[in-house]
Amino acid sequence: MLKIKDFLENSPRKHLTRLFHSMNNTKGLVQGSKVTQACYDWATDMDRLKRSTKTLSDQEKSLLTVICLSENRGISEMEARKITESTETPVINILSTFEDELLCYRRKGTVNSWHCFQENQNLLVHLLPIEEYREESSFACLDYQYYLSAHLLHFISRIQLGDIKITQKAELHRKSSSQLMNKLSNGNKLSSSLSSFEISWLYQFLVQTASVEEFKGWLQLNAKGKALPELSTNELWQQLYTWWRDTRLFGGDNFLAILSRFYQKEISIELLVQLTWFYSEHPGYLSLSDTGKKVMTGLCWEQLPVVLREAGLLGLIAFTIAKGKITHAKFNSQPMIHLQEINLPTEEQTPENPGLSKQEQPISLPNFESLLPPSASPLHRFQVELIAERKNDENLTRYKFTKESVIKGFQSGLTQEAYNTLIDWLGFDINSKTIFEEWSESFNSCTFSDVLLLHIDKPERLEELNTIPQFTMLIQELIPGYGFIVPRKNKEAVIAFLHQFGLYPGDSSLQYQRAKPVPINNEINNQFSHPIPRGKIIYFQSATPIPEPSKALKNRYTSSIAPPSLPEKVRIIKYAILVEKNVDMRFSETARPSVQIKPLHIIKESDNGKIIALDVETGFRNEYVLDKISHIKVME
């Protein structure tokens, strides 16, 4: 975030002089060396800032609060209008006042956006509504802090086993999605749609991070996906969080950590939604002014903005549930360390989180079952998912081992060495280990190998190659009178060696169809606010606010003018933009008799001029030619 000092040091001299005269109510020349420091002292004077915030209306406080929480993302003019839509003062005038007071600054690109200075985030202590903390309640609490990584490992284990199919539109097949939802059912205590939402979210993560590929309609893990279980629990969570931050927040990296410092115990869910709605496309809860005036009855999972649902999946916040609805949220301290960019201790060094204090051992049960604790390493959990069937979705996850599940795990690529190490770690008794060995022998006693046949036509050349140690290290076996059996992984090395002897072998082996990347479905991004184009910083003080027209002009603008002159059309539209009213227009040459629009911007005020506006009926953004307007009036 931009600091006030950096803003002032890069400001043009003319802007600093204006600012200095404005704050001191003086005129004339000033000494240049003192201006920047004087402006900085004035801008960071906490007593002045407190006085400024005390005089703000509820709507103005709401707007400044949201600007502070938007961090580097900023707030667009359209979003600012939603917050102040019930005020009589035009939003541009409010924002101009904030700029003059150095409460925020403006960037101008394809759209205008307003951003908070780093120092001014301290103002939140005077802006955020104060809530009375409740006594510790006995209500259920949905905390996903320990579940998300385990669910991701179950997902990719199913991919490794070849169980996950996708449609031609690159969406999860209904049967595969249903099988996953049956196993990842912990969230059903809050909403039946939570599991489906989480599976879709994890699938987006795998696709957008290029961790999976598609082969004949089935998902496969590529090298990047196969590396995920080798990460630690913290590293796996960090991968998920980094992807979420970069694809969802567009600069609002620490807004939850900021709120956690002010609401250390809990925060009502309605207030949390009001403070963070702009990160998602969400129609309601745009004002803070009614906070504390209405009964907090809670919200359903589906009513939450998508960004808060995903923050819940990440374990950043936990939800308090009463009568099937979310009433409050509390911030989990451990994940917040990530957001505050503090190096997280290793799992063995985390005293404040007893669930991850050490590598707890699994609990072996009769009938070839085992309980895995939440502290189990991702690699061990992934390997167990390959050779066992998940039986529940709780903190201690229960797995059932069968001969069929073990053989299926070997078929997915699990090695005998990894299998032996895993069985020792699970801690089964000697009799059970004997059965596990028998199951593995039924698979490994006879094995198909994916190899290549290298045919050598001349016997003397065949005998010559068989006497070269560097070559025999690359082959698996000699076939007398024919050639060699070559492991497929050594194919390129064998070809390079043969080139040295002037041999350039042809390739009549089967051409394997390669897996291809899974296309990204961009429709999901429509649920989130889009990044604001980063324009250049505007240093000069904002222009004088547009004065409101006289009462006589207001009466004239709200009555139908036919035919209006071009200057009258421009004035009427400017007035409608100022007061944020709709306009009714009729055209001389159109099949549509009249149209109601919400004007946004005038492109050109002279001949062939146009306006950009929203069609009230359809909601589409259109351009309208001023010359073709025959009647026009501002709607009351």
C-alpha cells in the first residue's frame, strides 16, 4: 500500500503548495524545503483525523471504512455509489472531500478508483462499529481448518486411482462429483450444498494451477499434481491460499487479518458481510448504517458472499451455527499468521495449536481399520487414500483396508517400498502385517512392464552392442538373434548412444495418445468482483464539485422537452448523472417508442456526440447518439 510520505514526495510542487495553503488558510510563496514535511505532519496528525471522522455521516463512514479494507484493490466509483445510494450528496463530492483531507487518494485509468494510505488504516479503530461480545455459547461451530487439506488429498487420490471423469465442457461428471460428495460430507451439518461447493472449488484449484490433465475424458495428475502430497501440511495450505488470494482478491491480501485485530473474539455475520461484500458479486448488505438496529437472525450458507464461503473453507474464519443458520464468525489465529506474512513455525514447533503440535501416530483397529489424526503428513494420508476406503469425514478419519483396495492402490502406481513403509507406520500387529504382505504378493508376483523392443538386423552388430557396458546398462534384457528389451524411460538415451555408432533407428511402436490440459472455465469468475485497472495517481486536488441546478431548472428538467437543443440535452444528462436519476428518452428514428436509461458518461458534447448508459429494462450497457433524441426528461 502507498504511504503518505511517498505520495507527497512524488507530488508536483503545485499540488503541495495548494495543499499547504489549504491547511493553513494562507497565500503567497512558501519555502520549498518545509512544505513536504509540514504537509506530512498535517496529514498524519491523529487528532485531526479523529475530528474528521467524527463529523462524517453514517454513509460517509461506511464508504471510508470500505476504502480502508479494500487495500491495494481500491473501490471503483460504481461501488462507491452503491454504498452511498441513500444519501442526497453526490458520491463524487464525498470522495473529493476525502481526497482534500488526504484520507485517500485517486487513481485514474479506464475507471476512477480510490485507495487508502497505509497509515490511514489506523482510522478503522474509529470507523468500525463496536459489537458487544457474547458469553461463550454452546452453539455448534463449523471450523474447516483441519479438513481442507485432507479433502484435497482425497480428491487427488481419486484422480490417481482413475475414478474422476469430466464432461466435454470440462466440468466434473455428475457420478464422479456424487462419489466425492458422499465421502466429503462434513459440511452437510451446515448446508447440503457445501460439499458440492467445496468439490467445485478444489477442482478449480487443480485446473487453474495446471495440476491435472485430461485423457479420454478422465482426469490424470501431471508432475505438478503428483508433487502436492510431498508438501508439508503448511506448504499445502499455502498453495491453496496463494491461489485463492491471487484469483479472488486482486490486492486485498490482508483484509481478514486487519479485521481479526479489531474483532479478536467474534464478529456478527451480517457485519462481516457488510464489510467485505465488494470482493464478491453480491446484491445486498451494502450499508453499515443499520448495524445494531436490526435483529441478528443469521444467514444461510448460500446467502454468504462467495469470498467468505471460500475463506471458511480455508479455515481463515470459523462459523457459529444456531438453528441451521450462521450467526457469528471468528477468526482463526493460526492461519492469520500466514496473512500477516510471518514465517509459520514447523508443525513440531507450533505451541498454540495443539492439534499440530507433533506428528501423532495413527490408531490401528481390528478388522483392518485405522484412524488417521489431523496431524498425519500429506504423503502418508495420500498413500492411505490409495490403498483404503474412507469411511467417515471427521477429525479422526477412519479407513478400511481390503485386498481389492490394496491391489487398486498398486495399480495406481504405489511402489512396494512405499507400501512397506506405510504399513509399518500404521502400526498394525504382526498377524495383520502378514495378511498385508500376502495381498501385496498377489499383485507383485506377476507384473506387466511397459517396455520397447529394439530389433537389430545384423547379428554382428547385435553381438558388438552386447559387449559394450555403457549400452548394456540401458537395456533390460538381450533377446538372442533378435535384439534387446529396452525400458521406455531409457528410450532417448539408447537412441543417443546408437547415433554414435551411425545407427538411426526407426520407430514402429504404438503412438500413445497424450493427455491434454484441462481448459479453464471462466464462468466461475463471474461470481467475484473483477480487478480494477490500475491507473495513474492523481496528485492535484479534485475539481470543484458540480453545483446543483436551481429549482426552476429542476422543474424544467423533469418535464418533457420536445424538441430539445443539443446544449439542453447535455445539461439534462449532466444533471441526471449528478443526482443519479434515470432519464426517459424518445427517438425520432427507432421502432422502440421510448427507453429509460441510467446515464453514466458523456463521450462527446458537440455534434455526433454520444452518451454511455445502462438500459433500465434490460440492464445492458449501450451507447446513444445525442442527435437522434427527440424527447428527454429526468424521472422523479
